[in-house]
Amino acid sequence: MDNILTNASPRFTLVDESISNLKAKKSAPRSSLERLIYNSEHLADVLHSNKKLKSIRFDELELLRDIRELVETNSIKFDKLKKPEEFRREIRATILPRYITGDLIKNIEEKLLAELFASRLGKDQDALITALVFLQSHTDLNLPVEDNPLWETIFNISLKDGLQFVDTLTVLLEGMDSLKVKDPDLLNRDPLILQKTKQICQWHVFWRRLIEHKEIKPFEGLISSILRGEIMIELYFDELVHLPYYLYQLFKDKMNQTGFLSEVIPDGDQEKLSEDLKNAILKSVEKDLPFILPTLIKRVDKLIKKVKKFELRDQLQQAVDILKLEDNLANNIFLLILIAAKISMKKYWENRRDRFFFFTILKNPLDAKNYFDYGNILMRLKKSKTAEQLFRCALEIDNDAFWGCWGLGQFYLKKNQIDKAELNLTQALAKAQKAALQQTRRFHRELFLIKEDVKKLNRKKIRNQAKLQPQIELF
């Protein structure tokens, strides 16, 4: 699969072969053309290994979304492309001109020059100079963008940041499509479910019901400080992976009603809605608390060191002590209150991470694929524990679909837990084959990728078995 990312453009194939033959005879290239090609091959290593040059990337989220739109709009055209390099070149030719602006070129030139002056290694200097030559060829000589090795390298590295090229097409950033609107007001509008949840979380009736729980008493002082805005405990929606599902189940039958977001709601209805929302959040908390509890304790511990007021430190320490006792009901109620406070107080969730999760998952909380896609994003961000939760949630939501098994298979494969990876990938393959038979025009790409993961698993098994084989001493 890595070959898909690293194959040179067709234009350079013959030259590459001739140079590889020359390398066998010469220790280093001599002619200008040989040096240019040799240095262009070294560009990727320089960009990967140099910390300052690692920041030379196209905007990954935008890039992935544009690739998806391009492939979906021209599905017949891309189905006919069988060779990876043709597939990739077609995408580069269409996508890259949108990203290569004057500002981008200027930014890259400045970074390359800065590193050129700081670089001491000869081959790195040559590669950096070659990169500047390619920049100049784009701006002055009008070399086609899809044939410029510098842009090809940056394009491949942008995609290679944690995922393989074909995998980019499976990472659907559909949730962000909702933000592509012309009406500025819509950019600040939350999903209906979140709006309704926020509305209920701001009713005094809702909080009165929470305070009725005797388990809340040890946390009373801290909760009061949180609601007054004196202290903020870090919490993210993507750590509460079951929350969108239970909120959707609560509101799905009422969302199309005209008075769904009405402020004029009778007291009796407010009582019932408050109780229903409390129970819905509690169901999510019961599933997610065991996963998030260790992280929550660490965050509160860190907060204690930062807080200067003795009274607040005392409240936080008391909360940590109770959380460590693992009193499930008390801890569930505390996390429930944290979630309610987070939703009702805008500053708690006004960040891209939370909005992206809700826009992605709430597009259809009953679609296991959304959880799989978001889990893959978190895997790339090295948040594997949260990704595992999302994959498990996908399996709970739709046990017949292959997404949850596939995600867990990838997770265990990365963790080198071979038996668990094999179990999940085998199940994923069987389910994907069944789905492909039922819907003949779908899931070809997914089947191919699952089979690639199975091959990767088998290679790992062979390597592990080889390590376990007793070594024969010849002498």
C-alpha cells in the first residue's frame, strides 16, 4: 500500500530506472540531471526528518474533503482508472491548483531558505536547493503542477500523516460539510438535538432534579464553583461516545414537530423532559465512565496544582478522593452534572473538536460508519483509547455491519494484539462480503482495504513466529 504513496509520476519512470542502474555503478550522481533526480528522491526524507519542515503541509481536512467530493462527482471516470499512479495523478491534477497559492509558495520558500542556511549535511543541502529549483520551475517555467516532484512529495506527505492514500477516501469528513454555507448565521447554529439539550439543561427544573440525588452532596461545593465559572474541568464530547446516540433516541420522534424548540413549555412537560434527559445522559455515562474515569482523575489532579485558592483546591481534592473510591452511582451523577454544565455553558464546548464530533456523528447517530470514520481520525491523532470506544460503539449500534469489527481489528493490529486483531478482521471480512453481495455496487473499496489489513496481519504473524523459532547454532 505504501507504494501508492511513493511511486514517482509516470513522466519520471524511465529516468528513475536509468538512474537506479547508474547508482549501481557510481557512488553518487555526477551530471546535473542525475543530481536533480537523486535529490528529488531525497526530498521526502528531508521533509519527514526536519522538524521545521514537517509543518509544510496542505490543510489535511480540506484536502480530504475535496478528494472525496472529486471522486464522488466523477465516480464513473475514477472507476475506469485501475493503476494507482493514474488514479493519484488525476486527483493531483485537479486538486493541487486550488491549494498552490502565492502565499503558500512564499511560505515554503522562506522555510526552505531558513533550513538551507542552517543545514550542515551535504545531501540535505542538495535536496533543499532542488526543492527551491522545483518551486522556481512552478512559478517561472510553468511546469504542470501534477508533474512537479516537490508538490507531489508534499501532497503525498500530507496524506501520509497517519493514513494511506486509498484510506483517505474512507475517512468521510461529512460532518464538516454542514459548515460549507453562505449564510454566516448558520455557521454558529448548533444541531437541533444539541440546541434542545442545551435548552433543557438551562431549566431550574432540570437542576432541581439533579440536586435531589443524595450522591451529589460530596461534590456540592465543586459543582457550585463550576456553574459560577470559577473553575473548568476539561471534558470532550468525543470521550462521551454514546451521548449522541442516546440523545438522538430521546428526541428523534419530536424533531420534526413545529414547536420542538419552543420556549413556551408547560411545567408538567418540563418535569417530564428533564427526567427523560437525565435518564438519557445517565445511560451514556454508565457506558462511558469506566473508560473516561482514569483520565478525569488525572485532569482534576493537574488542576489542583494550578488553582491558587485554597477553598477550590480543597473541593477538587475531595472530588478526586471520591472518584478514586469508584462509587459508581456518585461518580455517574458527578459526570452527568459535568456534561449538563458543559452543554448549558457555551464556553465549555465552543471548540472545533467538540463541534466536529457533534456535526459528524449527529448526521446519523444510528450509522455505525460515522463512528468508524471518526475513530479513524482519532487513530491518526494518536488518541487510540477514544478511537477504541468509538469502534465498540459502532459495534453496539449495528452488530451486523462490518465497521465496528474492522475498526477494532485495525486498533488491535496497531497494538500488536494479533489474536484479537485476527478475530475482528475475520468477522469484518465476512460481514463485508455479505454486505457486498446484498448491494453489488457498494463496498468494493472497503472489501479491498479489509483484505489488505488481513494481509498485513498475516505478515505480522509470520514475523512473530519467526522470532519465536529457536535459533540453530551452526558453529
